Amino acid sequence: MNRRDFFTTTALGGASSLLGSSLVFPETAHANASEMFAAVPAARMKLSFKPYTLELKHPFSVAVNTRTTTPVVLTTIEYGKFKGYGEASMPPYLGESQESVMKFLSKVDLSKYDNPLELDTILSAIDAIEPGNTAAKASVDIALHDLAGKIMGQPLYNVWGLNKEKTPNTVFTIGIDTPDVVRKKVREVDPQFKLLKIKLGRDNDREIIEAVRSVSDKPLVTDANQGWKDKEKALDTINFLKEKGAVLIEQPMPKEMIDENAWITERSPIPVIADEAIKRLSDLIKMKGMYHGVNLKLMKTTGLREAHKMITVARAFGMKVMIGCMTETSCGITAAAHLTPLVDWADLDGALLIKNDAFKGLTFVDGKITLPSAPGIGAVPR
Ligand code: MG
């Protein structure tokens, strides 16, 4: 079998099943794709990467820290005339850095794979290089999905068989601040978004919520970021939040306090969503029954492939699903957005919080996530 036949009969058919796709390639797309492969018979995948620093528009505070920049690493996988883009974002409290990501990526050799569409094979091997390094792994996963979609000539939502009209509204996040600043920030964004996310977990939670309520009646997504240490007090605060129009609470107590978080889940009038407590699929299985739902972020899940599996497992467990993000460019954010037709809530405002977004991708129309229809992720370097 020559190379062209191999790709025509094996790779493309195999790719649609590996990606969990219901996509059937029309004859014309098939012919075009094989011509594309025929045009690059000697192509090998090549991974490149560079550090980049995201500058935040405003200093951002959550229960555990404040920052004004976020380090990222931007990745590119070239394959003939195709280029897939990805990214790793490393908020410092998660333990990865530009150095650790670049060190990990220097161990990734994509040139040994003949077929860039064998995502399961390639990404499983990369996952096995070393434990941890979830953002570094995500940066390859995202670029490889982008590349695969571009080779197939389809946006990722089509590859996965999803309806792009079913994307939810994104929430917009208000960091912890003084009541005056919170009021000012909420006033600024209130007309553009249907849901606001309010960061809590210090000692002024009620004051902040009252400040928000003095200027907005939007439903609130609330997040304590592990900031509460007493379960009875936490439940009291959650009851107060419910009265004030909160629709969910993320990570009320430290992730290690499993029984206390589960105690709250049993009693809470609104869904209790795990964030810090669940990074990967194995955590989701361990935490079954402890939370009502999970907030998935590509930088925790090692990318799109595992996030997609986690959505399936979470649904089988009867759990709610949210997709969130770190501070990221529109590359990582748009990649995550392609999964949002499958979820209950999306918190994908990360690129709106930065001054120097390196990509153009998803847009928000009245707060609703609007996916680009170009092949792959559809994010374009600026
Ligand atoms: Mg959170």
C-alpha cells in the first residue's frame, strides 16, 4: 500500500473514531484530504515552543493570592503545510513554570509518529513521559487537536459531532477587591454578560456580595477557592449566597478536607462544584459522590482529549459539568470552548482579562460563546 492509500483508507477513518467523532467524510473532502497528504509525503511533525508573558488588565486576586502577570508557553506543531497551535498557562500556585514546561517539551519527540491523527497513541505516550506536568501536556494536546482538525478540514466541534449553537453563556469573573472596586468592576461588565462569577473565601464575603447586588441582579457563580475552613460557617454562607441569587458554589473548603466538602454537598441548596479537588480523570473517579459537579480546565486535565472523557464520565455519575480556564490566550480558551456544547456552565473569560492576547479566536455575543468555524480550533495568531 502506498502512502497516499494508507492515509486515505486508514488514517482518516481511524481519526474519526479516535476523536470520538460522528463525522462522516464526504467523498470530496476525502479526495482533498488525500491530495493534501500526497502533497506532503515526507512530512514529519515538528514541535516548537516559546515563553510568553500575559499582562493582566487589572491585578487579579483570589482567596490565596494576587497577581498582575501570568507566564505561558506557546506551542506550534508543524506538519507539511499545516500548523497546529497550543499553549500552557502556569498560574504560579499550580507548581509549573515556563522552565518546567520547556524542560518537559524538550523530551517530546513527535518526529517518530507517521500519522498525526493518531491522537490516542501520541498523547498516551506523552502522558507517560513523566507524571504531573499537566499544563505542558495540555500544550501538546491542544496543538495536536488543532493540527488534526486542520488536516481534516473541520472545526473541532464538527470532529466531535457537536452543535456549535448549543454553546452556553460565559460567566465573567470579578476578583476579590474592596466593595468600591467590586461595584465599579461589576458596573463595567454587567451589560455584556448574563452571569457573573464572584470570588470569595476571605473574611468579607457578605460585604462583597452586597456590593455586587447594589449594582447588578445577574445570577452569580460563586467560588471560595478553598478559602473556608469551618464547614458549619461555610454552609451558612452558602445559604446566604442562595438567597442572593447564587447558582453554584465552587470548592468551598480545601481539597484535602474531603469529608467536610462532602458534608456541605449533602446539605447545600445549590450545586457544589469541585475545582482544585479534581484535576484529572482519576481524581474524578476518586471523588465520586463528594461533589455535585466538576469544573474542568485544560491545564489540569492535560488537554482536550482527557477533558472530553471526563465529561462523559461525569455525566455517567450524574454530575454537573463546568468548563473553566486559567489566564490564557484565545488559543487555549477557544480550544476549551469547542467542548462547551456538552456542559452546563462555562467560565471562559481568561483572554478578556489580558492586554496582550496573542491570538484571535472565540467571540462573545451578549455573553454567549461564539465559536469560529475555521478548521481545528480556529484561533489565529495576531
Ligand atoms: Mg475555581
